[in-house]
Amino acid sequence: MKRRVAVTGLGIISPCGNQIDDFSLNLMAGKSGVRRISLANSNLLSVKIAAEVDFDPLDYFMKKQVSRLDRVNQFALAASSQAWKDSELSLDAKEKERAGVCVGSAMGGGNTIEDLYDQLFRHNADRVKPLTVPMIMNSASVSHISMAYGLTGPGLTLSSACASSANAIGEAGRQIRDGYVDVMLAGGAEAFLTYGGFRSWEALRVLAVEDPEDPSKSCKPFSINRTGIVMGEGAAMVVLEEMERAVRRGAPIYAELMGYGSTSDASHITRPSLEGQARAMVQALKDAGLLPEDIDYINAHGTATQWNDLLETQAIKKVFGDHACKIPVSSTKSMHGHTMGAAGAIEFIVSLLAIKNQAVPPTINLDRPDPECDLDYVPNMGRKGVTVNTVMSNAFAFGGSNAVLIAGKRKG
């Protein structure tokens, strides 16, 4: 018999707040984290907006630690610290053998890589930092988190572009459900707001045009005048725990991780597939033992690109049929931007907060809806006092990776 999985701790570092309460309040108020970027050489870029995190690493780490951690690792550790504290966990040495870490990241130590190339090719450096490789490697966050809490179970790193952290949470949940471990710290982190990062995304021609009146209005998911994604950064981590264990110790239980779907389009490196997205949603529903009409809220992938928003709308209709128009659906990327590998975890936490607060966050900047994106996208104002028992969170990625998570109020 499969074991049940509880979510017992949450942690967030985001453009909309670096604490869960602040994050929740800002999203419900429709407060955007999108603004002009602080990058030193942004004058050379055609796109000068992003959703940056207001983050001083010295608030979290000693100066010596900061020099050994890429920004992405700093985010991951800070979010993990919050989640661990929130869960009220205390593990002995034996229990730590059955506790692990799973983190998703698309780009890993991007700031360190950029600094490395800058030193080598612009300044002709003849040596680099001795710890450059440990700072660059995608698995660095997992290693640092494991060491911070002495977790000697599985240490897993997943990289599936913008589905990375949703996959990380789903796979971590399977580790618990199938009896390999009892506790997992899972989520994702991304920090790729670098000059090279912006140049790379510019070349793909998918970045949003800055709104001429207000930069914070530049990300317009499901709008007829949407122009593309706004890059973001951040981290989100959750503590997953075997349900009976969590209940036994009186843990704070936000929800039960009920379902997980994971598919590959196997069709195109950048263009999404309606079929792949729909299959992931169907898989997640089946895994959770739910019907489409059991879902009370969907946090959409909702990138504000032409193809994604249209195809995701069609995929939701395909899966949910007549019920699709009755479900509130929102894209909070309109506020925190597209945080790449961290997106799935950040938006999973958004979905959990919808259950906790019985409230649905809005899709802001939705003043001119696309007639072909005709679902209830909760335009501009959040909704309080609604019934939210079961939620779905979608994460779809370049390369055709699709990950869908379902969570619900604990029953029994």
C-alpha cells in the first residue's frame, strides 16, 4: 500500500517577499516584483526589466560563507532554513538516514560561471577561485542543504528546465510514498539574472516588451497584448513527510501531496505541446485518484508567451471539459516573473497557500483578455472566502518537460 505524503514546512525567497506571510499578502494584493533591473551594464540590453529578489546574503550567512556560495545556493539554503524551522522537525541520527534532499535548478551557478568567464576572457586572469567547480555544479545546493541538516538519505538534483522544481517535489514525494525515506526537503532555486543570461533569452525573442507606462505591468499572461516572459529569480523549498509520522508528532500540515504527473512532449525544443501538457494533468489526476471536477484551483504555468498561454488554455479544456470554465485559474508569474527552475516550487507554494487561506491570487495586468484564452483567469483582483480544498500546479518547460502537482486538504 502506498504511503501518504504531508507537506509540513514552507520556505520562500522571491521577488514578492522573502517570508511566506509577506509573499502571500503581496500576491493577494496583486503587488508585482517586476521592475527595472539593477544590472551594472543593463544599458547594453534591449530588455531592462526583471523580477529581482531583494536579498542581502549577509543577513543569512557569514562573510566567509558568502564567498563560497553562488547566489543560487544562497537562495536555496535560505528557503530551506525557513521550511525546516516551519516544520518544527527534529531528527536523531537514525532518522536522518531516512531523510533526504531533492532540488531542481535549470541553470545552477550562473553568477559564478559569468564571473569566471569575465575574469578569464576580459581580464586575462591566470587563476580562478579554488572552489569554482563546487560553486558552479548544479548539485551544490543539495550538498549544502544536506550538510546543514545532516541528512544522509538521498541527495538528488533535477534539471528539466522550467519544470525542474515541480519534478523535484514530485520525485521526492515518490521517495516517501514508496517507503525509501520518511522526510524530504524538496524544491528549487534559480539565480540567472546575469548579463549573459539576459543576452541568451533575448536571442530567443521570448522576453516581454517593457510596458511604456509602468515596468511592473510588463508581464501580461492570457492578455491579447501579451509580449512574452519577464525573467525572475528565487527559491522555494517544502518539507515533505510521511503522513502518519507527521500526524504522530503533531506537525503543522499544510496539505497532502496527492498526485504527480510527468511527461515529455518529444516534439520540439521550444514550442510546447498541448498533448504533452494534457497527459501530465491526466496522470496527476489519476495518481491522486481524483476526477477533474474535484479540482478547486489551478496555478497555471502562464508564461505570457503567445504559444504557451494559448496551448495551456486548450490543454486545460481538453482535460477538464465543461468543468474547465468553472475553475479559477491564475498565473502568478504576472507578479514574480518566470523564475525558471524555481517556478514549479514557488507556484506549488502559491497553490498550498490557496488552501491555507481559502483564497485565490489574481493574474494581474489582465485588462485586455485574449478571446482564445477564455477561462476564469482571476483578472487583477484576488478572491477571498472561496472554497479551495484541492489544487493543481502546472509547470511546463523548454525541451518538452511537463510536471503537474496536485495537493489537497488532509482527510482522515
